[in-house]
Amino acid sequence: MSEFDDIRPYKDDEVEQVVKKLYKEDELIEGMAKFKFPKLFKKTPQIAKGIVRAFVKRKVKPIKTINDIQHIVGEEFRKILNKTSHKVTISGLDKLNKADSYLFIGNHRDISMDPALVSYLLYKANHNTVEIAIGDNLLKKQYISDLMRLNKSFIVKRSVTGREKLFALKKLSSYIHHTIRSGHSIWIAQKEGRAKDGIDFTEPAIIKMLQLGASNNGDKVKLSDAVNALNIVPVSISYELDPCDAMKAEELYMNRNNKTYTKDENTDQKSIVTGLLNPKGNIHIAFGDKIVTKHIEAADIALEIDKQIISNYKLQAPNYLAYEILQKQDQNIGPSLVELQPEIDISTEDYASLQSRLESIESKYRDILIEIYANPVLSKLKLNN
């Protein structure tokens, strides 16, 4: 038994057995039937489930390897992207060597879209797809864990505490180093959880974790050496529209006003589905430069990553317009929108779109939603100053 068996993605020789188990999972089939045939499911759920089960059984029959799954996932993701985005642009990907493996550390706005986009764009450019770090808090059902591990996800144990947590972090770090040395790339978020307020920053604890599993013939490795060995590339993802913005604004409002925000077992699943299937407008993904550092403090290395993520982040129309609203309320936060000289053209439709978005939520959440979209502009101003 490998020391990583409880957290690693599944291997080719495990695929058939796991896949056969999945189409027998009634809860999974029911969820797919509700999504695929909502009207039919309401009238005759058993028929809808039967159709979906037969479809899934036929679809998965030829699947033998992880690459087979990656191909199917890639095609389905392409369809989703075509339906939910206007234009996807990329920068920096041409700087990556296809023969090298990288640890991509990205800003985190959407639970599933962020790593899926990175992996899909690498796949389209004939790079190897990434293994994806996913918290065990999102894997409340065994079939969800199976689906994720079939799709090259490995598990981050966030639910453990005390000495067990330290042991889990060391194993996670060892796994990341092992995977990069083995020639496979990885995506992890720059912090635990999404940046729901639109402020992107790297948690130094993430950097410290990367040192725990690094060793040189059993000797402890310096933090800078541990980081440099991983070929870290910062990644910035910018969505014109955040499908989950209203949910984020409500949660932030509740937390700021000392109200209890109730998160049930379906909250994360709702966020995943909303993020995947609702409009995102224009999307830009920027691959930064490989981190080569001499710093010995985790906070300094985290700042190196932050500088690239923030400077490479592409501001979209709602970012500029939300900033303009704040700047008119408080001119001390920065220059006017005209003085800022936006890098994109902003149309009357963009104004109307943001206004419509604000009017669609309760008035008490609107100021926070404006902050969510304005904060990337403020982060750039802070970085430049």
C-alpha cells in the first residue's frame, strides 16, 4: 500500500471498478435526472432516472483509463464554456515548457471553474492536465469523492485537528513534491476557500506547508529550496461576471453583522452548480512567471506570488464600474475612472448590466456586491503604490 493511497487520484487499474459503482449510485443518478429532465422527473421520476442510468451506463462502458475520463470531461467542459461565457482569452501559456511539471498556485473565485479552466486550457494546448487539490469538506458523499478522484483530484484533509492535522499537512506536502518530481503538474488555491470579497492574497501557511514534505536524504530543506524545486507558476483568473456574487454578498453581510450564516450540506453543491452553469461573460486566464526566490520567510514568498496574481489580473467592465461608484462616494480611495484610463471599452450596456445585477438582490447586500467587483481595482492601485 502506498503512503498516499488515501489522498491520491485513482489510477488506471482502478477506473473500471469505480466507474461501474458510480452508475449504481441512486443519489447521483437522481441528481442528474433532475438537472437533465426536470419536467419529466417531476411527473415520473423513475422513468427519468431509468433514462439517465441507461445513458450513463452506455457512456462509461468504453472508459478504461484516466485519460479516457479526461477526454470526456474536456468535451463536456467545452460545451459548458461555450454556453456560459462570451470569450476566453489567455496570456503567458506560451512561456511554459510542455516537458516540465509545475505547481500552479491560483487565485480562487469559483470552486470548480478555476481548476477546470486551468486544466482545460493546458489540455487544449497539448500540455498535461493538472492534478487538483480539493478539500475533504467538499467530499461529503463517497460518490462525489470517487468522481473527483477519477478526474485527477487529490484530497486535502481540512477536517482533522491537532497532531493529526500536522501529519496530514506533511503528507500533503510530500505528495505535492512527489508528484512534481514524477513529471505531473498540480493546481492549488492560494488560500483556503474562495476570495469571496474579491481580494486575492496568498496565505503564508500554504507556503510553509510546501516545506514540510521536502527533504534531502532525510535532511530538512530550506524554505526557498523547497519552493524553487516545485516550479511554482502563479495563475490569475478573471471572470467578467461571478455567478455566485449574490450568495457571496449575502454571506459576507451576515458575517459582518454578527448574524448566523447557516451553511447546510447542499450549500457547496449549489455554489458548484451555479458557478458552472450560469453566465460568466468574458474570462481571462493569465499564467505568470516561474517563481525563483531567495527569500527565507513564507510571507515574503507569498507576496511574490501576490504581486504576479494581482498585476496579471485582467480588470473587466463591472470591476471598473463598481470602482467608479465607490470613488464617487470617497475620492480618497484613488483617481477617477477617467484618470484611471480603463484598458477596455465600457459601453452603456455594461452600466445597465451592473445596475440590473444590483437591483436583482436585496438592497442591504448591494454595497457588498459593489465591493466584491471593485476590490480587484483597489488591489492593483495598492500594488502600484
